[in-house]
Amino acid sequence: MTDDAHDPYDPRAFHDALAAHGLIVPTAVKGGWGRGAVFEDILERFDALVMRGAAGDGAEAFTFPPLIAREMIERLGYLDNFPQLIGSVHSFFGADAVARELSQRVHDGQRWDDLLEPTGVMLLPAACYPVYPLFSGLLPDGGRLVTTRNWCYRHEPSDEPTRLQSFRMREFIRVGPPAQVEAWRDDWLQRALTLLRGLGLAAASDVANDPFFGRAGRMMATSQREQRLKFEIMVPVISATRPTAICSFNWHQEHFTSTFGIRCADSAVAHTACLGFGLERVVLALIKTHGFDTAAWPADVRTQLWPA
Amino acid sequence: MTDDAHDPYDPRAFHDALAAHGLIVPTAVKGGWGRGAVFEDILERFDALVMRGAAGDGAEAFTFPPLIAREMIERLGYLDNFPQLIGSVHSFFGADAVARELSQRVHDGQRWDDLLEPTGVMLLPAACYPVYPLFSGLLPDGGRLVTTRNWCYRHEPSDEPTRLQSFRMREFIRVGPPAQVEAWRDDWLQRALTLLRGLGLAAASDVANDPFFGRAGRMMATSQREQRLKFEIMVPVISATRPTAICSFNWHQEHFTSTFGIRCADSAVAHTACLGFGLERVVLALIKTHGFDTAAWPADVRTQLWPA
């Protein structure tokens, strides 16, 4: 049971109840609230549960800062497909006189962004992007499996509590022979459903598409759906009829392997696929499903997240 | 013993040895390398050691995304003092036709930054910044103590392995009556020295200054030193004669409390101070001091970081 019983799917009421219970802390950033200690504990416990379940897979683990080289974003076609979501990092390269003008404009409430220049970095849009260049060249037999957990940015400022500008993704990335990569994706779709349903979540999977920009983007989205290249696992969090994606699966085929010159051990074409848990969204789905007081969550959920 | 015995303080050799041992993974971002599993394990273990030592202090814990509201950076005077370090986040707000131009320019290798507009956010320059607005209004008796660990950005691209554009800080922030805040800072300076020396680090503290910009900045730096408002704890990592700061202490006096209307329970003036461990730098100092193989680290260091 949740506190907003008058409308169990009112996003505003859910946000306010999360704040009232100290689970989140509002900030001046839309979709950039602070996380309280209990929220973080749930997030870390869920991530640890995922990692325990995947321990036998032997994934190599890396962690990356929330940045990516500008040239990577340019090479990967991200600006063709998702320009509306980018975060381009700009800074000040000027000398004393221009710095005084910058300071004066800030104090006068005038715009000052034209005094900046782009840096060599952009914000990381997906946790897996820094991984693909590591695969460059010939792969070992059977390919590779990597896991990474990083902060991602999407320029989507919103008051809707599951729509974050900045959030953490736990990803697994598989590279290797196409049939093995597809089988790995299919297997993980079932594993993730079992894991999430085992935590009491009303999780369902479906074919999905990325939010490609504009008119050309609609064709990209249709093609992606027709080829069944993207799946999402969804749970009702802020709407009964429009469930929230908490886990997604992308089969990139040759998109990354052709860009970074990645080939199988026998020089044949390699494919990549990835899956990612949106960690904040999983936490919100758990809270929405089981309530604001973790001590009152069902015993079988508690024993999985907080094992003895 | 380290592998680069020919010059134990050669930054390039240290970077290459870190990569050769899989502790870090080079990326296309200067000061933005990936962290391997062992590097992350050391970092998490050190952070856990700090948190165990501070458990009795009862700090409230919050986690924030690596972003901050643009208006916060403007209000806090950061653009007066450190414009060279900022990361301003810009994105694309245009329609189809402009998106096609953006795409074309990217493919033609032309600049495209003038097609962007600033967003409402900037990169977080210091882990503690999102905490101060939480204190607005009248404080409880004795003030408050908060801890937070966040990713910070500084526009300082460099190949020097301890000079990162993006890194994590574990901070403690104290707000309350000025004498209590100063005593807390003094006490923590000794606690941190004891903790770091207990891990075998050749740690020494000294008065320091922030990297204020330009000519006016030199006066700010001198004043900060004269008032002993900033201390750093340093360890030799990439130079024997210029040790690297791995922990810093800032006494802000009324800087934040006046901006955010923070007053003591009796309505008197409140001060703030903070201390922060630069977590990646602590890890690098430990590796430099004890070697690239954690299994061979001194037993008393291992038992503290990896308790039974």
C-alpha cells in the first residue's frame, strides 16, 4: 500500500510522498533530485543482487566517469539520431579581461554562454558507450562479456519522478559471433524477467524503440521494431496504462563492431548486444509496488535484497 | 616497490604501469580513464573504512547526480572565481531542418556548437555544493552534519594520472555555530592524518589555497592562506618534491550561510566547513606507496581495507 491511495498513479503525489519519506531530496534541477540513504541502500542492494546472479558469467568489470570524448559521440552517429538528448560540455578558455566581462554579465543577469567554447567531452548518454572501443581488433574465441555501471545523461528535464536527466545504469555488454550474441540477449531477457518478477514486480517485456529524433527518426524507430532489435521490461510506476521501462535490451548488430574494427577470432563479422537496468527506476518500481517503508516489504523480497 | 624503478616519480611511467596492470583503462578523454575492478575495489574499501570510522558521528547521508542547477553556480560566485574549471551543459533545442544541418556539419567535420543552447544545468564542481541549500532556514540546536559522495568535474584535461577531469569526492559538511564548526575542522584534520598515515601513506598537512582565476585570483588566494581557511593533506604520488593533495578542508565561514539564509537555532550567524577525500587520488597514493599488486600490500593495511 502506498500513501497516495486517492490516485495510486499520480506522478506528482508519488514525487511528494518520496520526498516526505526522505527517500529523495528535491533540488533546483528537474530530474536531478538527491537520493537519501534508504534510497541508495535499495539501489545498492538491487545492484548487488544482479551481480550475485551474474557472478558465474565471469564478466570483466569497468567503471567510467560520466563523460565521453566528443569525437566518440560524433563517430557513433548519436548526433544524427538523438541530438535532443545530448549534453555538450563547454568551458571558459579566455584571459583576464574576458573573465571580467563574464563575471559582470553573470551579476547583471545577462546571458554569458557565448563567452564559452566546447571542451573535448560530452556527457555520457549510455553506460555501455565507453566499452566498445576496448574491443577493437580481433576478439578472443567466443568473444567477450563486460559489465559496467555508470551515470548517464539525457536532456529531458521533467518533474515526473521516473524521468531523470541523470541516472545510473548497470549494463552487461556481449560481443562475439552473431548467433551467440542473439542467444545471449534472448537468455538474459528471460533471466531479467525472472529476477524482477521474483521481487514482486508486475514486469512484462515488449518490443520497443529508441527515441529517434524527428521525421527521419520515425522510420528508424519503425525499422528497429520490425527487426526486433530493442526490448524493454516495463512495470507500472507512475501510470497504470503506460508502464515505465526499467530494463532494456539492445542488439546493435554491426553498429559498433564496424565503427571500431572489431572482428571475431576467425576474422568473421562480430555483433554486439547490451542490456541495462535503470537502477533508479528499479528502486522507484520497488517502492511503488511495496510501499515507502522497506521494513514492511514482503519477507521474500527482503531476504533477496538484504540476505543474512 | 613499483615497476617504474628507474624513476619512481615519472607520471607517464606511472600511468602506463597502472594500465599494464589493468588498474586503469585508457580512453579518448584526458583525465577520464576507466577504472578496472581492482581499482574500484580499493576505492570502495577505502570509502567504507572512512565511513566505519565516522559511523559514531551520525552524519545524514545524501547522494547527488553529477549535475547542479546553473543558477546555483551563478549565485555562488563560482564564475567569478573559477571560470576556467566550469563545465556548462549545452544541448540541441531545434526542429527537423536545424537537426539536418547539425548532422551535415558533423559529417563534414565542421563546428556545430553554435547550433546548441545552454541547458539549466552545469557539471557539479564540488561534491558538497548541492548540500548547502538543504540547510536553508533555522538550524536545529548544534547545527547539522551531512556526508555525501558524488562525481565532480574540473576542466583540467591532462595526461598526468592524478589530474582528472572527473572524479569522486567523499565529503563531510558541518554547519552550525562558528566555534563548533572550526573545532570540527581542526579535529577532522587530525583524524584524517591519522587515518591516512595508518594506511602507510607519507601524509603531511599544510595551509593551501583554491585555484582562483587570474590577477584578482592571486589576491583571493593570498587572503585565503592568511586566514588559514583551506588545508590540504598531501602524499607524494607523481613527484617527490610536489606531493599530491588527497584530502582538503575548507572553512567557508559565512559564504554559503549568507547565500542560502542559514542561521543557528538562536538566530545567530552560522558557519560551514567541509572536508573531502579525493577518492581516486587516495587509491593512486595507496598503489604508488604499496605497489600494483594489492595481495602484496602490508598486512596491517590489508586488514584495515579488507577486514575479515
